[in-house]
Amino acid sequence: MLNRISSGRRLVSLTRLISATCFLSIVVTCSFAQEPTVDEAIDRGNKARDEKNFAEAESQYHRALTLNPNEARAWYGLGNTAFDQEHYDDAVVAYKQATRLKSDYAEAFNDLGFVYAKQKHYPEAIESYKRAIVIKPDLFEGYDNLGNAYSEQQKFNEAIEVFQQQIRVQPICARAHYKIGIAYAKEKRYAEAVDEYNRAISVKVDYADAYYGLGVAHYTLEHYYDAAAAFARATLFNSNDDEAYAYLGLSYYAQRQYAQSVEPFERAVRLKPEKEVPHYNLGMAYLMLGKKSAATEQYQALRQLKSEYADRLFAEMKR
């Protein structure tokens, strides 16, 4: 009898122990499930940032830092999140910390430079981009950013050299040729600009901006026929570029092809009716065609805009 009771008590005690063990196991398992690894926290942060859930992204990056205070990727993520929200000072702090923890973090140096450029701190931006390229010589966007920073400082020769390096990294690069063309044009080296714009177009045949740049260079060189051809292509690939239409009209006008100049001038006016010069140019084209009433309409439009070009056009109408 006593043995049975004793055995029964032992059985109850064992059951309770098993139950308690199972409960603890569940608690421990849940605890581990709720605590991500550093990689998981960073992945969650990146996903939240992609979804523009910045508060959650920051929370996950901070969780990663709690697990590993020296995790450079978490600081980089915080920098990206701050940048997305235009909190540039915070982004600088985060990117700098990422580069302190990982001295060969090319992407962090590049993005630090980008923030500096946003703040118009171009010398600091240039140094950061240079560091990024030294660490990772094939970092394509690093060259692009560095060249842009030099251009912003009017250092066009340095910009040209950087974009040429970018082409050596990626030989088929329309954008780099285009930017070299812009830099040559800024230096008034228009013939060389023409060559670079043509190289850009040879890589990307529908490059509207390159056709526009090519047209401006030809127009400046008084190559009006070639300018008109370039601007016509620019408008073909970007039908909303009012300036390309305006220049196309000017290119025809310079060749005394007044009838052909009217349509592009009209398109420029329709696209940006608040701009004064296209109204004046259109009025002048009408005058050259003997269409004084049509020119008067442009004069009235300029009057409404309170433009000084109204008086100039009126003077031409009185001749």
C-alpha cells in the first residue's frame, strides 16, 4: 500500500517536472525566436528602409548594434535612412562611424561624399569620393560623383580627367562621354564637346540630352544646319523639351528658314507659355513672314507677362 502511494507520488512529481521542463523549453525557444542575429536585424532594417518605414529600419539597425556595437553595416544603414529623410548631419555622423569601424568601406565613403555634396561641401565630398575609388577602383558611381563634384567647383579639367578614368573602368559609357562633352563646352572647347557628344550618341542612340548638348555646341560654332539636325533628334526623343524646340527654331531662323522656324517656336511657347523669349522669337518669325497680326498676338502675350521683350517686339513691328 505504502509502495503504491509512494510510486504514485513519484509519478505525479515526474509529470510536474516534465510539464515544467516543457514550459521552460517553450519560453527559451520563444526567447531565441524573438532575438534576431545581427545579419537578420540588418536585413530587416534594409527591407523596412526599402518600404520607407524609416522608424522600423532605425529600430532594426539599433538592434544590430546592441548585438554588436562594432557592426559597420548597421551604421551604414542608419546613414542611408537618415539620408532618405534628408537628415544630412545625422547621415554624416553615421557614415563616418561606419568608415571608422571598417576602413575599407568603399560604399560608405562614396555615400558620405554624396551627403557632403548635397550640403555643398565639395572639398570634403571630393576627398570622400577619392577614398572610395582608391579602396574600390571599379566603383563606377564613385567616378561619376567625383567628376560631378569637380564640375560643381568649376574645375572642368579635373572633371574631364575623372570621367576619362570612368570610361577606362567601363569603356561603353554614354553618360561619361556626355559629361565630358558638358565640361568641354563649359571650357568653350566646343569642337571637342561635339566629338564627345557624338561618342555618347554612338553608345546610346536615343540620348536626348546628348543631342541637345550637341546642338548647342554646333549652334555656338555657327554650324546651324548641324545644330538643327541635332535639336530635331533631341525633340524626337524628348517631346517635352521646350528649350530644344526653341533652339531648333533659332537654328532654322539663323538659316533664314523662317517658315520652318515657326512650328518649333510654337511648340516651345505651348510647353512653357510663361517664358518670354520664345514668344519674342515666334513674333519675329511671323514678322519675317509678313504675318503682322500673328506677331501682334505674341506682342500681347509679352505685355501680359510684363516683359521687356514686348517693347522690343513692338519696335520691330513699327519698322
